[in-house]
Amino acid sequence: MFNFRSLARIASVLTTPLAPEDVLALFNPVYSSRQLRGVVTRVVQETAQSVTIFFRPGRGWHAHLAGQWARIGVELNGVRHWRSYSLSAPAGQDPAITVTDVGSVSRVLVRETKVGDILFLAPPQGDFVLPEHPRSLLMLTAGSGITPVMSMIRTLVPGRPDADVVLIHSSRGEDDSIFREELFELADQFPSFRVVQWQTGGRGRLSLATPAELERICPDWQDRTAYACGPESFLDDAEALWNQAAQEATAGSLTIERFHAELKGRDGSEGGLVIFETSDREVMADGGVPLLDVGEDAGILMPSGCRMGICHSCLTPLLSGSVRDLRTGEVRGEPGELIQTCVSAAAGPVNLKL
């Protein structure tokens, strides 16, 4: 009686020199037993510098929650690079990422992606998601920080016409405001959804240093559950404002999504040779570059999550050598110690179990 292994051996003989999965991939480009993939189904120009890329994922993808992100792999000059992007499509639908032309990987995605292209994927992750129970919401976004919030809005507003949502979005000008027309259309269709577009080009920076602007735009801001995503200074001000209000017990919760960590060690500190044991790769690394970036630039599939030293998804055993914590400058190097590659850099030769 044949079993699966017997059939696999027969298939391997019939398809040599190709593996059976390689033959299947000729008929289904997203099929792979080794790496999750997605095929691009649509590319929409959002602004001169940004696009939304819709894709159909293959087996192994699980449906995203509104506000989550996923790691996307792109081949550049024969090397696979991984970056994390917020998912902008509503929950329950095929995913999409909205990418702005900043950095080499994003530039390729924005300028060169076309329908039929294959993206390498990792499943969606993240805790920047809608509350479990209905409540009035305040969304504070700036620049590309609108991306994960757009997934929330697309999920919540059409599905719950009674949803009470206020969005305050800051951008340089109308031409730089991602999703501008769609947001206004949703606001016209659903009266309980209010959009405030703040154009810094004409009005200056939206100040969150004091509650004055918020109180003018959204008088009941302290009664709402708030979400914020955008540049670091924007989020720092929001966090400080809510912390102050929390001390006075006058505001609801604030959930923040940060795209970057504040790293202090990028000053040309001495690096070293990084050996990735499992991948059999050796790379000279600068002392100010996170080991996560060093590995990804070398085409190694590095475990990662928040890329900010918060979630610990990138923990990797240090076999030997010393690393510098880019947040504090502390150097450590205990063999067997688990290090966070997203906030650690080589401080001399380093050997990692990757």
C-alpha cells in the first residue's frame, strides 16, 4: 500500500531535476512548501511617493486583524531583504500594504512592483488592534502613520454604522495625504465618522505639547479610547500628554504604534566580523548597525517583530563575541545569552546561531 512518502519519491523521480514543489509552482506561483509567498493582484497609486500593493497569499497565511503588520521579503540584486509593513486592507479581506518611497526596499516596492509579481511573506503580527468591545475612538496619525489606522477604519466604519470615530490626520499638504479622498467619502457616508485633515504646510505642526489643539478639534478627547501612529516626536508628545492626563485621571487609554526605536549607538563604533553559523555566512558589520539589519542585508531570514526592542521576537543565542545595546551603549557578551538583534550591534567579532 502506497503512503505519502512513496508518492513523493515517485513524484521526485518523475520531475527530476526539479523538486515536486517546483513543478507545482509552475501552475500556482504562491505554492511553496518552504516559504510563504503572495502574488500581487493590484497596485494603486496613492500619492506621488506611495502605492498600495494588494496581494493574494498562499497556504500558511492567516487572516490579519485590523492594525497588524507583516514582514515582506523582496529580492534585490539576488539578495532577499525583509522589511515590516503595516497592512492597510480591512480585516477579513485579502491583504494589502501601503508603502512610501523611503529606503531601498520600499523604493523597489513603490517604483517597480507590478501585477503578477511574487512577494515573500511572514504571517501578520502586532497588538495595535481595535478594542474588543465597541467604544468611542480617537485616531491620531501623521504621515504614513495613517496606514494601520486605515485598516481599522475600513474594518470598523462600514461594518458598524453606529461606530463613533474621530480621525485627526496630519500631512504636509493635500498631495501628500494618503487615502484623502476615500476618508472624506467614508465621512460623507457615515455621519458617526469624522475626519480632520491638518496640513502642516499651511498651518504649521499639530501641537500635542498641550491639550489646547485637541480640545478645540475634539472637545471630548479625554472620553475616547485613543490610538496614535506617526513620527517619533509626534508620538512622544501624545504619550506625554496622555501620561499627564492619566495622573489627573481625566483621559482614557492611548495605544501607540511606533515604526522605529531610538537608537543611540550609531556613531561609527567599532564593529566586527559577524558569523551566522546555521546560514554559513560571514559579514563585516559596522558597530552602529543592528545585527538584524546586517543579517537581512546578507539575505538571511532573521526572526523579528517590532524592530524596536519591545516584543523580543528577534531573540537569538549569542554563541561568542560581544554586542552593544544601541539604546544604552552597554556592551555584553555572555556565551549562550539571548540577544535582541534589532537593538544590538557587533562590538568586535560575533558568532550567532542563525
